Amino acid sequence: MRPDDCIQSYLQTLQKRMDVVAVLMLPDPDMLIPSREGLFMLAVVNHPQAECVTRRLRVAGRMIVEQQISNWKLEQGILRGLDERLVTIIQKADVIWEKRAGYVTQIKQRLSRLPEELQKKFICIEYSRLLRYFCETKECLQRGIKLDAYHAMIMSLHSWARCIVYEAGRQPEAALWAQVKLLDPSVYKLYEELSVSAEALDKRIELLVLAIEFWMSSAMKESVRFIIELMEKKEGPWRLAELMNHPEILHSQIELPLLLEKMVQRSLIREVALYVEELACEELCFILSE
């Protein structure tokens, strides 16, 4: 059976289901689904399942890999962030059927524009990760552990790359460095030099340490705006536990203690001591600098 006939047979089955909202097909071949047989379909369904469901189907003698995602999960992803691979699949896939005309086009447009609040939060998350990996890079260099320093530097560059994409108001895609090459060729060049330069490995890493250190210093205030604006919502000092358990931070994976330490060093916030009577000692808290 020809591929078109197979697709029509598959669609006829899905269209009879009340819960199917849209069906997308990924162009073949595509690196997003390596070593796959047959066709890859993404079915958007109208029920709040927690995770994506994947099935391997044989339709009229041809293999179809079907991944289901709920429209609820898509809506949550638009508001809170979606897996990079899934974003890329949705952006690249062709719409072969939708219950309401323009539904998928609207989803694609919304995924391509990152809401401002989410943008600030994601930049803060990646900046804090960059800070963590950058510190690991320097420590490994000092200890002479070159390969571990190289790994930490690669992770630092990936977080830097995501910061660049988020600053452009976009969602990172699976081909992250292809995005960065268009948005900031100078950072792409640094990644390329780390990967392919003939210079000694430790020298390559040291050069990138200088470049990242300069960028982190110049970009810090804007990168931590999410934390500053959160702290502005309350008068007086914040305990560390209070900040870490805040609903906006709790599951965000922000490297908060390290980030706060650097914010103190840059005088964006300051430490104040509060006496804790039951412990008979002082607890160091944080307050915005005036």
C-alpha cells in the first residue's frame, strides 16, 4: 500500500474517536526520531493525561509510531515550558488533520513566542546553572582534572546557549547550536573552538573561562531579575528556606544558594542577621539593596 493510502486509513480510524483534536506528521527522514521504521505521528488528544503515550502500530502493512500528547499538557507547556524535542517536533511537523481549523497553527505561534514572565524565569534558571558549571570548571582546572573541566565547560556553554535563545524570546529547540549560530555567532564560535581547535585542551578551556566570566558579570543584573522582582513582593528580609520553598522557585531547579551568594557579592542584595530565639543564635537572611 502507498504511504498516502496508509495515512488515510490511519486517519479514518482516529477521526472516529471523540478525543482526538489534531494529528501531525513528522517529515521523513528526521534526526528527531532516529532509527525509526515507517511514519511518525503526533496525536493531540482531549484528556488530561500526565505523560505522553507512545504506540507502535501496523496499519495496512506499514509501521506507524504514534505519540499522543494531551491538549492540557500542551497548554501547560506553553505557560511553563515544554520539552525541547517536543517543541521542535511540533514546529517541524505537518498538520494532516485537525478538528478545528487553525488550532495547530495557533499552538505553533504561541510556542514561538515566550511569555515575558516565563522568559525571565528561564533566563534565571539557566544563568544559575551556568554559574554552577562555571564554578565546577574553574575548580577542575585548579586541580588539574582536564577532562572533567572540559565536561563542565561544555555544560556551561549549553546553559549560556539557552540563555541566548530565551533572551531572544524563543524556546530552545533540539538543534540548540543551530539556533545559537543564527542568534549569536560569536558564542557559537566559542563552542566550535572548544570542540575542534588544535590548541591544548587546558588552554582552550582557560580562554573560554575569561569569555564566560566577562559575560556573566555584564549580564548578571538582568539575568536575576526574576529573583529581584520576587523579593520586591515582600517588605523586609527573606530567609533562605522561605525563598527556596516559594511556589515560583520550589520546583524550578534554580541553583538558589549559589545565585544568592553571587548577588550579595555584586551588592544586588545584602545579608542581614535575624536573631532566632529558640536556637539562641542569628540566622543570615537576604534583603534587596537600597
